Amino acid sequence: MLSENVTKIPSFSMSNMGSVENVVLSTNVTSLEEKAFANNSALKQVAIYDSTTQIHDKAFSSCSNVKLLVEKD
């Protein structure tokens, strides 16, 4: 899980994470920027909350197996 202080995932900040399969974002994250999670072929699941209201259409570029799990705040 990321720090509670994180409010956005900037471009390329979570890209090329190797074998990471699951990521859990805090309720404070409101934005996933362009290619934030790019090039993570092992990534299977990203858990976000409904407070994440901005997801760039290329936030998960080259992540063919990823699924978003949306939780209520």
C-alpha cells in the first residue's frame, strides 16, 4: 500500500515495476496520470477507491493483464 499522503500517481512513477502483481492505492489518490503504470506486464490488479476520479486513458499502457478493483470510500 502506498503512503496516505499520496494524492496522485504521476506519469511513469509506477512503470517498469518488474514482478509486482498487485497494488493497493489509498483513498486519498484522486488521479492516475498518463502512463503512470506503463510497461508492467506482470501487474494483475490495482485496487482503487471511488475517490479516484481521474484516470488517464493511457495510465495502464502496455499492461495487458491488469484489472481495476474499485472500492467504496
